[in-house]
Amino acid sequence: MPSTQYPLRGTPPPPSAPDLELDAPAKVNLFLEVIAKRPDGYHEIETVMQAVDLCDRLSFWSRGDGEVTISVSGGDAPADDSNLAVRAARAVMQGSGTHGGVHLHIEKRVPSGGGMGGGSSDAAAVLRGLNRLWSLGASTADLGKLGAALGSDVNFFLHGGLALCRGRGEVVEPLPAGPEMGLLLHFPRVHIATAGIYGSLGRSLTGPRISSTNLVAKLLRGDLAGAGDELFNRLEEPVFAAHPGLAVAKERLRGSRALGALLSGSGSTIYSMAAPGDLDELIRELPSSLRREDLCPVRPVKGWE
């Protein structure tokens, strides 16, 4: 049953136990380069993403009337047809010819507008969940066709784990699991609109591009300290220009135990990377100006396949 810790929004879920429950993990970008603006208005990117164990929780109830309803607890995600999870459910119904329906409940734990892909991960969990719930037998590639139409990050979450993504993010190359690491997330309580940040890149797209090759090589050979030196996000420049306090927060996260710090996606979440055994000490040594309630230690999670 849905948690009663937060008030429910939207259509109340059925009183019975759900037919299926899935976690929808957040992600961090270990690398993000913007290659160019495309004719379709999107941007060509190269990014390395890692799924982490901060997760939304999705519950599914089958219904026989062909309707898709939703309830949400926690966070500020919409509990109506504008939620990407609802669009994902309808895409599955249309693509498969299924005439049933579903009620979705999302217990939000991943902050919205934080660059951690919470909405995209929820949508991917719906694609995976309905494929299982309705015994559709769709492959990951089949689901990926739906995911690419829903959002740039959705296909990454169909795989999870560690992956190199290209195109506008929808072309996913899963990678073997990287080294064990600890990640300390900082939530600055700032909501950043991704489209606005990409739109402000301007002259940042005229210089030489950086490749993720060195980062990926160091991750795959288990060189965590070396990987920390390769963390990169092209979007930091426009984000920090618009929100200077985030640049200050990043520097404050660079404790002596940190191997690197980076903005995730278009923000506003910033994280530090550390060896697993150093994470507690990293937290203890951070300045008091970083509120402890805005910090969340996480670990990487492996992919689904």
C-alpha cells in the first residue's frame, strides 16, 4: 500500500494490495558534453550516467475499464495527465492494443527539477512494469521506441546501471559496472528548467568538445580517483552563471575525502564522489553552511539486464 507519510494527490488508489511494485532509481551524470544544436531543436550530447539507490516507488493496479489514473505522494510531481508516467502508460496501451487500464501510485523521493531524472525514471518503470503486468513480451528495444518518444533520459532508465548515452540521450550503450563508490548528493532547493539552460548555452558551443573516453576507461579499469579527475558537465557554466550559489555549494562539497564534485544534468543537484569507506568522513568534514537535511549519501545500482 502507498505510504501515508505524505498526503495523497490525484485519484485515490484501490484499497487492495497492488499487483506490482517497482523502484525507479535516480541518476547522476558523471560526464555531460553538449556537441551541437540539432535541426529539430534538441541538442546532440554525449553523457555518462550512473543509476543510484535513491528511488521513487511505483505501485500498479490493473483495472478493466481502459482508464489510466494516478496518485502521487511526496514531492511536487503532478498527479494528473501531465505526469510522464501517465503518458508512458497510454503509450504502452496504444502500442500493444491493450484495452485494460491501470492505476499508478508514485511515492516520490527523487526531487523534481534536480537533474536526477526522476520523471524519466518513473516513465521507464511504467514501461517495464506494464510489460510485465500485462505479459506483453516486449523487448528492451521495443520499449526503447516508446521511451525515445517520451523523453531523452527514459531509455537510460530502461537499462539502469552505468551507461554511455548519445544522440539527445536516447541512444544508450550499457557499460559494465564501474568501481564501488560513494556519492553524496546535495539538494540546494532550487528548481531549474532544463530547456532554459540549454537555450542559454550560446557561445559555449563554439569551442572544442571534450570526450568521455578517458572517464570511461578509468571507470572500467577500477580507477576511481582517476575517474574523479575526469568528471565534467558542460551545463555547469550556464547554470552557475544563473545561480552563483550553486558554484559556491560545489566548492564546499570538495572536502579532503572527495575525489571530485559535479553538477548533475542541468541541476540543481550537486554531488561529491568518494571511496565507499570515506563517505561518512566526507560528511563529517563538510562546513556547517551545507545543511545536513539537504544531503543524501547514495551508492550506484546495477542495471536491469
